[in-house]
Amino acid sequence: MDRFQVFDYMQKHQYEQVIYFYDKSTLLKGITVIHNTTLGPALGGTRIWNYGTEEEALVDCLRLARGMTYKSAAAGLNLGGGKTVLIGDAATIKSEAYFRALGRYVQSLNGRYITAEDVNTSTKDMSYVAMETEHVVGLEGKSGNPSPITALGVFHGVKAALQYKFGDSGIDKYTFAVQGAGQTGYYLICHLVEAGAKKIFFTEINPKHIERMKQEFPQVEYVKPEDIFAMDVDVFCPCAMGGVLNEQTIAQLKAPVIAGSANNVLLDEIADGNRIKDRGIIYCPDFVINAGGIINVYHELHGYVKERVMADTQKIYDRLLEILAIADNQGITSQEAAKVFAKQRIEAVRQLHSNYIPR
């Protein structure tokens, strides 16, 4: 395989910065990517993952940062897209000093990048980051854990997709398969149960999360991870890691609707987006349907009022209906339609300024 050419990739997808950092005292090692700051400072969470290679970490961070640009733009927020990945085992590397070291690197970017919690990081971890920088959101006592609001946005998106596909958004009429029940998947299941979903299946790899589901919702049925794609349900909800929809898994799908919280759920945006379109499946673009979390932390920057957050999160319903209509009217995939929707806003603002540099 050819060596990954970072600058070629940055040029192709118009990235602004890629930063590697390492702290010898805490063994912190990671990557921050700033994709685009036309609309405002780049915002994106920090995730910890035990990547197999440094290139794997870089590619993941690049894709996630770009997704955050589109997410913020499509949600109508004055934010750009960025992301941080930290390489290592989250069960062993975390400490106050570790996250304070991260805070210093975030501070060094002078406000061009704002971080928050993500996979394998928490509001407690972010409180340590906040000891070294003001450029962090999602803190306890402010907006807090964004996962419940992300899940609420996905719930509104699910209803929009059902309305578009079947002309009826009543959750009690449909069946669901949820992949991942740790954070947003768990809260999404809570909403689905409360709304009286006809049947819910779930899968999860963490034994603690599996046991929690069995204790709290015994009516929600566990299935093996390899079986979740082929479940005969109305909605497949990917709420775990990205890249799970590919040539092999799409062929297994029986669900006519895909709507979940996972980022970068398509392994190949173009090829896999077309595979889904060709099968007549309604796909809710990840960076549109899962925007509740970034809406939540954005309001922290401007004075957090929960009622405003809930109102903005509910707009995901109408936004998805508009994007799905664009896809059908233009004969393109919903993923591409969502990018058209986001890019139009970025280009309009670009006429005023092309990037964000605080003074």
C-alpha cells in the first residue's frame, strides 16, 4: 500500500492545520486537526483510542475534523471543525497530569481550537483540561455531558426519517436495531422505550453496558455484534464507532432507514453512500442527525439556557427533511446533499472572511 500523503490529503480536502504533540512526563501523545475555520473557531471533542498505527490515528482524526466542519455549518452554528485523538489505552493512561498536559497544548492554539469530551473521555477529564485552558466546553455545572442531547437530536432525526419514508413518525409503529449502548445509544434507547417502540434490539461489546441494559430495559433484546446489521427491523441505528457501513454490511441490511449517532459511519462516503441510495434506503447523514451534542456545547460559549438548546436541537427534524428532499430532487445521495447544504453556508460566509484567527 502506498504511504499516506498528508499534504496531498490536506490539499484535496482543504485542511488548515495538522498538529502532533507529545508530553514525555505523562506519555501523552496525540494529534489535533483543524479542518476549516471560516465560520468560527474549530470545535471538536478529544477521543482516546488504542489505534493500531499512527497513520490509523491520523486518518481517523482527519475524517472526524472534516465531519465537524460540516456538522457545525449544517446546524447553523458559527463554528469550524476540528478534532483531537489521543493514542493509548484509556483504562491505563488517564490522570490529572495527563489531561492538564493536553490543556496546555490546546491553549497553545490560542483559541483557534476548542475541545470537549468524546469517546473514552468525560466531563471530569475535561475539568482537568480546563485548569490549563479556557478553550474547553462540556463542563459540569455548564452544558455537561453532551450525550443526552446528542441522543435527543438523533431521536428527532429518526422521526423525520420515518415521516419521510413512511409518512408517519409514530415511534410505536416501528422496530429498531441499535448498535452501541454506551452513551448516545443508551440515551436513544431510553427515548425509544419512552415513546413506546414496538421492538428494540441492541448490541454492545462492553459487558457493563450490556448488563445495564438488561437491568433497566429487559424488554430490549441483546443480539451479537455480527448479527445486528441483518436484523429485520424498520430502523438501523449505528451509535458506536465509524466506518461500520461498507460493502459487506450494507448488503446485509434489511432496515429501510438508517439513523444513528456514530460519526463517519460510511467507510467510503461516495461508494457506500451510492450503495445505500441504490437500495432505496433512507440514510440520515451522521453530521446532521448527531449535531445535538455540538449544539449543546455551542450554547455554553454564549450563555447556556437549556430551553434554547432543546429548541435548536429539535430543528434537526426539519433540517433532515429538507436535506432528504434535496437528495431526491437532485438525484444525489443524502450524504452529498448534506454537504451541499453545509458548503452553501460556508461559502456565503467565506465572502466575509476565510478563517478564524483571534487577536
